[in-house]
Amino acid sequence: MSAATTPPPSCGADCASMSGRAMPAAPKPAPVVASPCIDVCAIDPRTGWCAGCLRTLDEIAAWGGLDNGAKRAVWKRLHERRAALAAAEGKETDR
């Protein structure tokens, strides 16, 4: 078999770079959702929430393994908890 009849090698992505064509850019990773921890770590026995970040022990333990969507869901619950605590404190101070 002569060089003219030899089939081209199967080279995948290498062929694109050798042919001068630009390779598609890899997708950018999603930004990391920041932890709500503020280093005030004490669980309130009345609520079961951390006094600093308002997460439960289960939420704290799971945080590192959660995807960004689940982390955002935790943040939403934290905002709701903070609002509920502020409303409850307002009722207590109205007396």
C-alpha cells in the first residue's frame, strides 16, 4: 500500500489542532456558592439552628457535597429563617 492510499489516522481532537482550526473552548465552571458560615458555631437547642449561620447540623454536614442549586436552596431557607427570627424578636420586644 502506498502512502497515497493509506487511510488517515484516527486522531480525534488532535486533527483539529493540526489542521489549524480552533478547538472549542471548554465550558467555564459555575461559580462556587459561598458558605454561609461566619465562624460563630453553636447550635441553638431551641431551634436546632447554628447561632451564626442558621443552618441545621444536617445542612452543615452536607454542604461540601451539595451542588450549587442545593446550596442556593439552603441560602433561601436561611433568609426565611432570618426573617422569621426577626419577626419573632419584634413580637417579643412589643410587650
